[in-house]
Amino acid sequence: MAVRLRLMRMGKKKQPTYRVVAADSRSPRDGRFIEILGTYQPRLEPSGVQIDNDRAVHWLSVGAQPSEAVQKLLTISGAMAQFKGEEFVPPVPPAAKEGAQPVKPAAAKEEAKTENVEEAVEETPTEAEVVEEAPEDDTKDES
């Protein structure tokens, strides 16, 4: 029997939650399974991953093949590192650059507006220049 670690869909319509299960590869997605290894909740922010790493490593060691999605979840939980004998380093979100001060979007817009206004003032001709350039028209009195 070929065992596969995969996701089993649970939850209501348009509100999915998943179980990570060990199942026979021939059984349907939401059908029979051998063991529940954990859960995955993609609707949470950040998404919730709870996996029993010891049981997942057991199934991997006896030859179970994880699906692509489950392999990513096992990497996040640390089960893949434990299976390979590596040290698990949890993923860390990227840190802000040192010395850089965060710019508020409203302040950035105001700065851009003042720069545009200054450029527009420089390009706008003065009244004296407009009067000099205007052609004289003698036919204004015709009605």
C-alpha cells in the first residue's frame, strides 16, 4: 500500500480548513485515511499550521510521500528538518533596514505635491510675458 501525506478538506463552503492526513494514495481526497497528523487553517492571518512532527517524521521514515502542499507545511513546522537530521530554523519575516525611517503614505503624498507645485510655478509664464506674446486683434469692434 502506497501511503501519501496529503490535505483533507474540511469546513463550510468558502471557509476551508484542512487536516493533514496519512492516507492510501488510491483513496479519495476526503475519503478514508490512516491517521490525522495535524491541521492547516489558511484563513487565519498568519495562517495556522499545527502538525505532530513526531508522527510526520515516523510516516516519512517508513516511506510515505508528502504532496507538494504538505511538504511546504512540513517545512514550516520543522518536521522536514527533523526528518533530514538538520537543525530547524523557523522562518523570520524580513526586518526593516537599519537607519531607514518609515515614511507615512500621507506625508509622502504631501511632499510630492509640494515638489509638483514648485515645478509648475517655475514653468508658468508671468503676466507680462503673456501680454507681450498676445497678437493684437483689430477686428474686435465688428458686431
